[in-house]
Amino acid sequence: MEATARGRKRKASPEDSDDTPMKTSPSTPPRLLQLPENGSFQTQEVDREYLAKRTKTGNSKQFPMSKLLATLDKPQLLALINNLIDAHPRIQSEIESSIPRPTVQSVTSAIAVLEKKLQDSFPYSKFGPSRDDYSYNRVKPAIVELSEALEDYAAHFASAQEFPTTTFSYLHLACTVAHRLPNWDREDNNEIKRHLYIKLCEYWHKVIVDAASKMSQGKIYGQAVVGEWARNLAQHNQESNGAFQPAVEEFKSKLGWIIGIHPPPNTAKYGTGFSHQTPMMPVSVFGRRS
């Protein structure tokens, strides 16, 4: 009885309290109690640094910019960049340095989009596209946009950084597109196309002179390549009713000797019989030989 009484009077020790904090050593990271599926408690290590970062930044984390940009289509991206440049002109040079240089292939795709925009701008008619003033006024903005793009790309490819082979390839593309521009009933409405021919002819002239200059510095162009340039230029001159005749004359003078349609510029260097030793291009390339 005495033992029993003493047992009843025993005070609860601190170890019996549910409020006693769990003892951990200074080197042991905090543990998180979890209840697994089997119903028994176990401990799991917790990365204190990771929890601290999550607690600090969890409510203020910004959505990744790359994910936002990925939701925009090409017109929206172009509008965004143009608006940024308008608001902060000083960043234009930095953006330009970060953008890959245009290639003939990439430019071809961009021009195709503008051509489709031009075709889609024609008013509907069961008789097909009309060439009257009403249709011209509807289509004019698209024509201007396409023509300016062709000129701007020509200025890029005619720069000193581009090799003549690339430049001649682009000019061939640009002239082919120019031929497809509509011919309007009223002659005044064809002024945009005429102006485009004039500008493209100037770029042909510039590139011909640059190519000849590079030859004087040691560059060599094969007869097959130069012959292709000549055929393309002759084709565009014919389709434009002689709009590229100044470029044709410059080509014959500066590069024609390579394909045997013009005497060499320096007979002392190449010899008077050079044209007889060189495979002749068909006379129809540029018409009559000089």
C-alpha cells in the first residue's frame, strides 16, 4: 500500500510532457515529421538553405521573360522591338549587333510574306484582279512596303561585306519579284515599279564595279559563274523593256571579257587573242557583240 501511494504521488518528469521540444545536435539539420502511407512516423532531412530561399522568394518570383516572349507571334515580336527602339534609340546598335546578318534564303522567306500580303490586298472580283484606280488605291500600301523592302535588302547585299556571288544572287531574286508587280491601266500608277527598276539597276551597276575592282586585287571568278550573272541580267533587261541597259553596258565593259563577249581591259596582260581562247557565250546573252 505504501509503495502504491508513493507511485501515485510521483510527479511527472519532463520527459513525459508532450510539449518538450525535440533535442537535436547543433550539427544536425532540422527534421520534418511526415506521416507516410503505412501510418508510422519517420523523419526526413530538409535542406535549410533551400527552404530559406523558397520562403524569401516564393511570393515575389517573376515569370521568366523567355516564357513570356515564347507566347508572342512574329508580328507581335517585331512591334515590341520597334517600340523599344523608338522609346530607347540608344539600344538600336546593340540590338543590331545581336541579330544575325540576313541571308538570301532568309530574305526570300520575308519577301514571300510581303508578296502574299500584296496579293491578299486586291479587292475581290469574280473576273479576277482589276487594274483600275480603285484596285490600285487598295493595293498601293502593300506595293510600297514590298518595293521598299527590296531596295533595303539590296542596299545590304550590295555592301562591301558581301561577296559578289551573294549580291548577284539577291539582285536576281529582287528583279524577279519586281517583274511580278502589277501593271496598272493608268500609266501614272506604274511609277513605283519604274522607280524600283531604276534603283535595282543602280545596285547592279555598283556590284559590277565592285566585282571588277576585286578582280584587280586578285579575286578570280569562273566563266560559268560570270556567264550565269550575264544571262540573269540579260533576262531582266528584256522583261523590263530595257530598264537595265545601263547595267548591261557596264557588265560588258567590266566583266564581259571573262566570257568572251568583250575585249580584255588590258590587252598587254591578257593578249589580243584572249577572246578566241575563251569559250564564247551565246550571242543572244547581250545581243550583238561589241
